Amino acid sequence: QVQLVESGGGLVQPGGSLRLSCEASGSRFRINAMGWYRQAPGKQRELVAVINSPGGTNYADSVKGRFTISRDNAKNTTYLQMNSLKPEDTGVYYCNVPGLLGPWGQGTQVTVSS
């Protein structure tokens, strides 16, 4: 059972940047892919970025060109670099394993506002 801990969120002005971190522990097997999800107030949780074991990435259209997902396998850590942030990026950000979707962590709050 993998344990996921998200961090790095906060309050940022429109156009600003944040880097989120996801630390995974307790996994018996190598994690082949990781994803970042977000849930805006009153909205359904959505997948925003995925990175697979060879390092290939996919992004939701709403964040393409602004967000970059990366990973450090030695640290079991996945990152999400968010640039040119918009108010609509506001929400709680979570990481999880696409296709498996084990227990969710606490998430980290991202608020984009002036």
C-alpha cells in the first residue's frame, strides 16, 4: 500500500509560479507512472498531468505549455512545475498512480488570486 504526501502549495498571484512535490513510500513494486490531479471548489477531480516510466508525459489541454511534470525515481518523488498560473488553476492538488488509484493523500492547496 503506497503512501502519498503532497506539498508545495500556497497562495500565488496570477502569472506566478509554484512547484509541487509528491513523495511516495511503502510501494512494494516500481511505480511505472504517476499523475497529478486537481479538484476545484464545487468541481470534479480531474487529471492534469501524467509521467510514465520511460519519462514520457501527457497534459490536460488546460495546462499544456504551462505545467511540467517530472520525477526523481531515486527519491520516489514526482514534481509539478506550474508557471503562468491563472485563477482557474485554483484547487486542491493530489498525486496518485493512474489506473490503480489507491488511497488519496491530503493534497496541497493552490490558490491563484491577487
